[in-house]
Amino acid sequence: MMRRVAGSLFRFGWAMGMLGIDQAANVLDRERGWRRSSDSLDAVTEVARSHLGPTARRFFEAGDHFQDGVADTVSHVARGVTGDGDFGDARRRFDAMVETIREDLRGGDSGGEETEPA
């Protein structure tokens, strides 16, 4: 059994390395590569997410919302700096992101109850 786990760990590491190289090559192709790269990374992320237990899934969701919120906030601040946006809107979005993360960490709508994935 230990040999099987060790083999799985090595294959996983190798596959992630190859995926990274493949995605770096995709990013260089602006016409089709960006979409292909995004779709591929999203698919791998969903598979990994589906294997998380309830506690890890809550932390994943919180981190995911944090990353999305930071990117969204930076985008809105940049537009505000250039005169195309509204700093107040960026602040509202940031506050909404923080509240979403708090809900994720409390367990969302489940009332904090942990349930095993199906």
C-alpha cells in the first residue's frame, strides 16, 4: 500500500509540473491559448475541490472568494485611479468579499454543520 501511495504522489507531482509547462505554453497563444488555459485550470481545480472534506472545502471557498475579491477590487481601484471608476464601488465590493469569506468560514448556509461530501 505504501508503494501505491508513493507512486500516486510522484505521478501527481509530475502531472502538476507538466500541466504548468503546458499552461505556460498556452498563455503565449493569445488567440486560443488563454481560453484553453483557463478552461484546463478550472477543470483541474474543480476535480481537486471535489475531493476536499467539509472543513477544507470551507477554507477553499473562503480563499477562492478572497482571490476573486482582491482581483475585482484591484481592477476597480485601477479604474478609479484612471478616472474611469469609483473608489466607493471598489470599497463596497471589498466589504462584500469580506462578508462572503466570513460566511464561508462559518459554514455558509449550513449553519456551521459539517457534512461529509456525497
